[in-house]
Amino acid sequence: MKRVVLVARGDAEAVMMGLGVFCVVAGISLASASLWAPRYRALLEGMGGCLFLVGLGCAGADLALAS
């Protein structure tokens, strides 16, 4: 039973880093997409900025947990 728990913890760190990188890329993409859609610029920049910050938080927390 302990082996399953240890494997799950290792996978959680990998998932957290993957989620962080995905959110950073998605945030940058949404913010840059606002240049082509001026009508939704404020919405896209807000969502992109939030995703970017969430991604930085997840990646930073993963690095802190890994050390």
C-alpha cells in the first residue's frame, strides 16, 4: 500500500509542473490573442493574466516541493 502512495506523490509533482507550464503558455496565448480581437481585448487580457499567474504559482510551488 505504501508503494502506491509514494508513486502517487511523485506523479502529483509531475502533474503540477505540467499544469503550471500549460497555464503559462495558455495565458500568454490569450494575452497575445487580444491583439487580433480588439472587441474582447479586456476579457482576453484578464483571463490570460490570471492563467499566467496561476501557472507561475503552480510551477513555483512544484519547485519548492521538489527541493
